[in-house]
Amino acid sequence: MAGTDDEAVAAAEDALYVLTAVLLTPAQFPSVLGDDYPEACAALGLAPLADGYGLVLGQDGEGARWTVVIDDVSLVAVAIASWDCGMEYELSPDERAVVTALPGWPLAVAVAAPGVPAPHDPAPEVADRPALSPPDTSSWGPAQRRLGADEIALQWATWREQINDAAFSAPEGEQKAEGQEEAEGQEKAEESSSEGEKGVPRSGHPGVRRVLAEARAYVDASPPLGRVRSSFAPGDARTLRADGPGWSIVARTDDIAFVLLDEEPGEVLPVGRGPELPGLLEALDKMAVRPF
């Protein structure tokens, strides 16, 4: 079990009460941890293996928080799919699949195991490293920006119905407009209201132009693994997610895109299809990693 202390692994595996699990793969990883797969792995001190990992979050018999990292990605994927369908599934990884046990949780978990003390970090003498903790999302920054993009991807229809396509009209030959809509509340981007719309600058938002240029550069020079991801969408479309230094894009390959910027706290900027966006989205989708 490379990269870990045997005592820490034994403590984590001893009557671990599993609360939840997530995938850490090039195509599916907690985006709050980083803009790409290697960055998310680095946040946990893990090597970015091609096949990825499963993260099992739970508590031991003393109530201490542990994140058990396993290399049986399929097992975790089946567990998550079962839970999403409302089915019971006992996630009990074979000890041979355990890569390491990390003290703490890298993500916020709203539930706790019954019958044990409240969640707390393991004692320093048991853990061989500082305990993991969720990224700070109390103020706008990279983690909050990526969470906002996650919410837009999950609530696409809600966000899309707020956008009037007429707002994207622009003179022939000019960059199609990027409207702005203020997000009400940083923790849940989907709570935004169209009442916050600021109008469409005819020359286009400079930050959005920069983001689109950087996204185009990904087509010519491949970015770190996981910077561009493609997932299921209704019909023949795909939901496209791209991230970069200070920005996130969420788009449907048959529709518009939304841009979030670190320098624009709480703002969501829609990008009309225009003459260039369809080709860019198609090219990004071809190079994107996809869930197995």
C-alpha cells in the first residue's frame, strides 16, 4: 500500500462506516479540487494514474473521518449508480484494492454515521499526514467558480430558459454577443435570476474573448488530462465542460455556452452560438475525455 502508513490504513479499515463515494478519474473527478485530473490528484497527494481511483468517505468506530482510496474504479461506479437509483448497495472494497487511507475528507459530507461520535479528524498519532478538508467556498474563487459550473451543467434547462436568444444578435461579422447574468448567491449558481441581466456589450466581453481564445488553443496543444470533458446530454448532443486558469465553460454541443471567470465574482456570461462557437465545441468534444 504505497504512500501510506500501515497503522493509518488499519485504523481506517477497522469498522469503517461508509457514508459516500466519488470517482477520481480523468473524465469524472470532483472539480472543486482542481481544473484538471492531475491537479485534483495532487490535492490528495496521489499520482494521476490513467485508470483513476475510487474515493470512499466514511468514519471509523471512533467517529474519525477517513478517505479510503481504492483502485477498483468499477466497484465505486456501480455503488454510485445504485445509490443514484435509490437502491441499497454495500460498498466493501477488498483490502487488496486499497491504495491508501487519508485522514479527513476532501469534500463536504452532510451526513454522519449513526451510533458513533460526531465526525472529527483522526488523532495525529494515528494519521501520518495532515487531515484533508474541503476547499474554502465561502468566497468567490476557483473552487466556487468550478462549483458554479457544476450546477449549470446539472441544471442546464433552468439556466437556458432564462436566456433570450434575441440578446445574442450582433452586426454581421462581429463576435456574437456574450450576455451577463448575475448569480444570486455564490453557493448555488442555479438560484440566479434573469432580473440581474446587465445587457450585452456589442463588442463582446473581453474576458470571454480571452477564454474562447484559450479554449481554441486546447485544440492545437492538448491541455492537462481532464481539462476538457464530455458527458451525456439529451438527443444527439453532449454536455461539454472545459476549465482553465481562472475560467470555466459549460456548453451543449447543439446550443450555447456559459462562461464563469474568477475575476467576475458571481457572474455567469452566456455565449451565443454565432458563426464560430459550433465549430469550437465540435473540436473540443472530439478531444474531450468521456466516462467509461
